[in-house]
Amino acid sequence: MDEFGKLDEIDIKILREMSIDSRHSLRSLGEIIDKSPITIKRHLEAMEKRGIVKDYGITIDYEQLGFDIIALIELTISKGKMLEVEKEIAEDPNVFAVYDITGQYDALILAKFRSRNDLSELVKNINSKEYVIRTNTHLILNVIKEGTSFDELYKKEKMKQKKENNDDN
């Protein structure tokens, strides 16, 4: 088992390959990793069961589809009602992420829109909720990076571990 999330070597190889191209078949993964497709299937099913692999989706460029208004909306919510409010907001299809956060605000909403009107509607809807005390909306001007690759993250962690081990010697 690896220290990286208690994954074994096969799990890590599968995740690295799938993070580069999630369209791999069990057979092609098996060829790359030098394991049988059945072994690959068992490992994927185990990682699904553990909640490590959640889906095999595609990455959509929403800006290309006209959703080029991206907003981060900070919320202050009455104590004891955070989850209730967050779950309700999360149901809106324009909402891509809802986070509990620390600091001046309680929650952070990431949402994408085709028009300012759609953004305005969501912000007004959020502000009308009984337990929302205040919102603060930021518009994203440019997306520099969105998402990451498990392969790159794994390489970075391994280099960090190697450096720490060398520093200990």
C-alpha cells in the first residue's frame, strides 16, 4: 500500500492513466499497466466502492456553450442553517460547486451563466432565503486553471516525499 490515500501500486497506475485519458478500456489499461482486464476491473470497482472513483465523465468547456459568466458568491448564513441553505442552493443547475468555508463568510458558491440576467436571478433568489444574511458576488474575468490531473499531483507528492527522505538522511 502507498501512503497516497492508502492505494496500492495498481490503483495508482490506474488512476494516473485514467486522469490522462478516461476513455481507456479495461483491455487497454491492462496492456499499459501489464495486468489482466479482470484485475483492472476489480481495482476500479473497489475504488468506486470506496468513493475514490466517482465517475468517468468528460470535461465540457462551458464557455464554448455560452456559459461565459462565472461567479463566486460568498454567503453569510444564520447559525445552524448552513447545510439546509447550501443544499437548497446546490439544486440549481447553474451552481457548479458549494463549499463550507472559514473566514468572514460561511459558504462559497461557484456558478456559471449565459447572461447577467440569469446571474441576477440566482443572486436575488439566494438573498431572498430566510437564513441568508448577506451575499458578496465576484465575477471571474479569466480562468487561468480549472481542475487538475491526478498524474501531475501524484508526481508532485512523490517528489516531495523523496526530498523529505533526502533531508532526513
